Amino acid sequence: MSDEEDDYMSADFLQGVSDQPVGIAKSRAHKRQLQIHSRFEESRETFKPKRPISHAEREKERRDEALAKPISEESKGFALMAKMGFKPGMTLGKQREDEIRITEPISVDIKGNRKGLGHEVEEVQERNDRVEAVMQKMKEQAAKHEELIDDYSKRRKMDNNAKQLVKDIRACRKVCEELDHRIEKKVPIVDWFWRSYKVVQGEAEAPKGYYRSRETEKEEEYKYSNGLKAPVDPNYDVSMPADELEDALSKINTYLRDGHFYCIWCGANYCSPEDMAEHCPGSTRRAHHGDDDHE
């Protein structure tokens, strides 16, 4: 063999063949190899052992084949019916008006299990009941979800309303104290109209002959900003009932409007009741801001 001819048994040639794409022959030897491989695959599919047919499947094939064939005209039954005037394609019995007749035999439904008659219908009913129960449960869950969303929205609305009430009360108390000081009032007309502050007194001295307690006793009292004695500050916050907050706001707002001609929402001190009635939209927040909740 000359050096110019290809050595088909060499490792270099086999490596080159293995690197080539399947189905694309680069040489005569490679083409022959692909043909052998394809014939081998075809023969393997041809002689591949098939799954054995069960007795039930074999019976079903025979039954379907027999039912697919029409009744032979050579049978005795057909001959008797033909003597009575029956012809292929006709229906049996006397035909009535507007009656739908069948020309094909009724299909045979073979029962292939050992369950009792009517059991399949009961299974279908149970399955439908389960599906209906699941759908009903999903509807109830959806309704509960919507109810929770509504409750959450209501709670958010109530919380925002309470925060706004507290904010208005604190603003009214601050303005009330300032306006009362202008007219040289010493104490408010109602105790809580002014804010009171907690003042802590010094330690009480123990009498002679007695040991001083380790725990220092301090007396607490409340005073207004001018130093006069005051009751405990109510400290209005969102934890208080909404009715109580609305009642407190109504009282102090009425005092500011009647006593000082002041509107907390306008932020203006009017000259007279007539001036307030002419320029102020009303005595509630809603009258000034229609989208607010509390009045």
C-alpha cells in the first residue's frame, strides 16, 4: 500500500469518521457505514418483540369487528324479515308522526369490571359532588377574603379618622391657651382646654431620729404653663374611643368659635360673629374639606 492511499484501519481515519456529523457522508467508506447503520436500525424495529395482547383486548377486537359488519342477507333471521317486507335501511315497527327512528343497531356497552350495576353512575355522582364541594369552599374562601379586605379598609379608615381627631384636639388646645393668655385669663374655662404638665417635687425630708428610706419618695403634681395648679392632663390619643374624641373636639371648637371667633380649620381669628359667618365655610372639618370623615 502506498503512502498516498488512505489506511481505512488506522486510528486517524476512524477518529475522523467519528468526528463527522451523523447523516453526512464525507467519503465512500463513511457512506457505506451510514447505510449499514440505517439498515440495522430498520431491522431492529422490524424484529422488535411486540407486547403480547391480553385476552380482554383480543375479545374487544373480535367484538368490534363483528359489530362493524352488517347482518348478512344469507342469515335465517334476515330471510324471515325479508318475507315480511323488510329491506336493508328500513326501520322496525310502525312509524308515527314526528318520531325519530334509528337505522343502526344500538351499540353494545360491555361491562369490563366486577362492580355492580349502576356503580359507575354513583361514582360519577360522587365525583361531581366532590367537585361541587370544592367549588363551594373556594367561593366561601373568596367571600371571607373580600370580607377581610373590607374590614381592613374600615379599620384603616377609623384609624385615620382617630388620628385626625387627635391632631385637631391638640391644635385647638394650643390655640385656646394662647388666645386665653391674650385676654389675661389665669385658668381655662374648662380644665382640659389647656395642656397641663407634670412637675416632680424634690425628696421629702425625714424627721430627726428616723432613717431615710432607700427608695426616694417624690411627689408628682400637674401645673399649667403659667405655674398654676392643674388637674392631670387627659393626653388625648388614638387609643381613646372615637365618640369621646369627637365630643371633646366639639366642645373646645365651640368655645373657640363663640368666645374668640376663631376657626381652627381656617386658621383665622375673625372680628365678629358676622365676619365669621360670612367668611368661614362652617363649624366642621367636613365643611372645609369635603373628603374628610369626621365632623
